[in-house]
Amino acid sequence: MHLRSVFAALCALMLFAIPGMAQEEEAPKYKDQSPVSVYLANRNINEGVRFAVSNSLFTLYHEVGHLLVDQLDWPIIGREEDVADNFATYMLLSGKRRSFEQALKDSAFGWQLNDETYGGRRDVSDFYDEHSLDLQRAFQIVCLMVGKDRRTFAITAQEWGMSRERQNRCDDDWNQIESSISRLLAPHAGSTLETEITLTYDPPDRSMALAYKVLRDSQMLESIVEELRVGYGLPNPISVRGTMCGQPNAFYDSVEVEILFCYELIDDYFYMLDLYEARNGG
């Protein structure tokens, strides 16, 4: 399966045939399920698209973690990147939706594919980097999943080759992280302060047409914006932007108080999955 090659040209035609594409908009308000959870719960969703959206959603929550550390002055003991990963896993597990549980499985697999695609031979910089190794990030997701709900995720942990002994200790990992994050969020849970948030989609070039379309259709950014708007007590205006970055990544800019999500990242998830399926005859 090569989703990009099949759909990219069609998406480019659809996108660039529309003049005056909106550049900036206010996200609508949602009361029940977030739009992205509904999107992921669709049983007819293409598996490749689901994989890309799931990994992108984890990444967005990761960047929200950085934003909260900065804006709410959360105390950090250890690496902030690990905190952001744990926050993303916490948020998806706390959503109590099967689509989010699948998103976490896809995200762990995404870190595995990232290691297979870009890991290569290790050098010393991999061990002093601010990020954990890709496979460590994958196993941390799995550990927190089985730590929260052994009955639901024991098979997942077994599929990853995690020993029963480690699975038994993962509940301590989950309980510690759940308690810590809950205590940090608690002071703002009843806040009625409505944060000013601007959502912007910069126009993509033709090579990112599919990535742009998937991001817009999934309403990931809209979902995150609405979630941040109330309940966190965020005092400063926030910007969330989908854009071209020249690299597959996402960022939190503490100076601008802005989350940047790169179209290239969604494209890269398709690329890694294409390579995996080519290697395995998919």
C-alpha cells in the first residue's frame, strides 16, 4: 500500500482548485466527544490514515505537555521530554475511548518504525540527547497502558515481549504519573477562565497536500484548541498553527506561546508505514 502515491495528486487537485483558502479561523466549540475521537472511531477509516492521525495526536499532546510545563510553571524532576511523553499517554488513556486506546497502540508502533527507519547505528549523542531512545519511548507507552488496565492491555504488553515481572511493576509507574499529573491539573479544574486561542492553517505546497487534507479532515488541531480553551487556567493567549516546517516535526515555542504542527510529520508517518509494508510484503 502506498497511500501517498495513490492520493497525493488527487488531494493536490482538490486543494489548489479552491481559491481564497482560509488562513485563520476560530475553532468551534464541542460539548461531547472531540471531533478527532469521532474521526478515529470510524470503522471505515483507512488503516494508514488512522496510523498517521494517531501518531500525530500523540505528538500534539506531547507539545501540549511542554506548553503546560511552561505556562503553568510545573516543577520538573528529570527530562522534560519524558514528562511530555507521559502527559500525552496520560491524556489518551484518561479519555477512556477505544479509539484513543488504539491511538496509543499505533503511537508505540510509530516509535518502533521511527527506530527502524532512522535509528541506524547508535553513537554517543543518542545517549546524551534530551529524548529517550525511540524504543524506550514505545515501551514506556505500553508500560503505562498495562499499568493502568492490565485486563485490557496485557495482550498488548505480551505482543511487545514485556515480561510479566515488568508488567506487574507498571501499575506503580502509572499510579505515580496519574497522581502527579492529576495534582498538577487539579488547581485549574474548576477554572472558568477562557483562554484566547488562535488556530491557523498555513497553505501547504503540493507535496504536502495529502498531509494537509488529513490534518484538516481529522480536526486534531480543533480538538486540542477546544480542550485547552477552558479548564487549564491558561492566562496568556495561545496560538496553534499547522504549517510547513522543512522537517517532519512539531514544536512548542515558549517565546510566542505557540504550538507548531508540521505537515511534513504526517507525511513522514505515511512514509515510514510505506517502508514497513514494503519490507514485510504488505
